[in-house]
Amino acid sequence: MKKHCGKEKVTKKLSGTIHDLSWAYPQVSDHLHFAGITPDQPITSLGFGTPHPSRPPSFALQRQIALLKDDRDADYYLFDDTDRPIRVELDEKCIKIAFRMLRSEIMFRPEKAPEGVEMIAELLMKMMADRPGSSRARILAQFEEEYGGNVAAKLAAFEAKRARNGYELGGTYLERMSEGMRAMQARGYPGLT
């Protein structure tokens, strides 16, 4: 008989095990599995981090953060061709959660233009590019001002990869991810019900 050494069993907490509430949803990104979403946490509190000292935010990103902190119901602010803000608020709960988690990642991670910026840009372009004063080029230019790097090239590579993998035209990555989140919501996953 093996003697118990007093250590906590780790298998119950490992992702992908039966005790992991999200094990049956591999299509949902890991950062959402471990986001710490709780049933009593309002969505408006998601997506606000602390800027990393190794990557001070650009002036454009500082303006974005200030607007979002003043209006926690807004998910993003785009700026038209005359630099007037266009408030964006997502209606669908699962898309909103995924968007806000990625928004926090790209705004507050130490890497310049970290992974995820193209996913947010893709959704915002689908929703807003044909609005008066807005366009795909204007949104990409704004993202490059806010996050640096060549966002247009990252987005083009991301869209090409999605097309090669057979994702339908017109649907965005965040919309696809929200399908998995809705399945989790139907099964009572904490924070999504």
C-alpha cells in the first residue's frame, strides 16, 4: 500500500481532465478556460488590466484606455476619418466576453502588438468598416497607431490561414469561438450562465 505523502493531488486541477469544467470544449481558447470568470462578475469588469512597465502604451492607446475606463459598457472606440470617436458595444454575451479577454491581452501584455490584435481588428472591421467615416484601411491605421507593428500584414496572414483551414467566409474568429462558449453556457459553465 502506497503511503500518502501529504501532497495535494494535481490531476484534479489539470486542464483536460474530467474535473476541468471546460475539458469537453477544446474549440475554446485556453485563455478563456483560465480567465477566472465567476458567476457574480459583471462583464463590464472584464478586460481591464494594468499596463506593463516594459511597454508603455502609445498616445493612441492611452486615449483608447481612457475612453473605455470612462465608459465601461463600451467595448471599443473607433475613430472616423475626422478623428471623432465611434462607440462600439457588442450585444452577444459570449462574443463580448471573448472580445474583452483578448482586448486585455493586447492592451496590457508586455509584447508589442501581441497575438490577438488581428482577431479584434477582424471583428471590428466586419461590424464597422462600411459605416460612414470608417473603412478597413482606417481601422487598420488606428490599430497600428495604438499597438504598433504591421497589423495589416498580421491580419492578412491570419485571414489566409483561416481560409486554408476551411473557415467560412464572412465569419470571424471571435464569432466562431463564441459558438463553443455558447455550448459551455448551455451546460452551466460558471460565469457564462
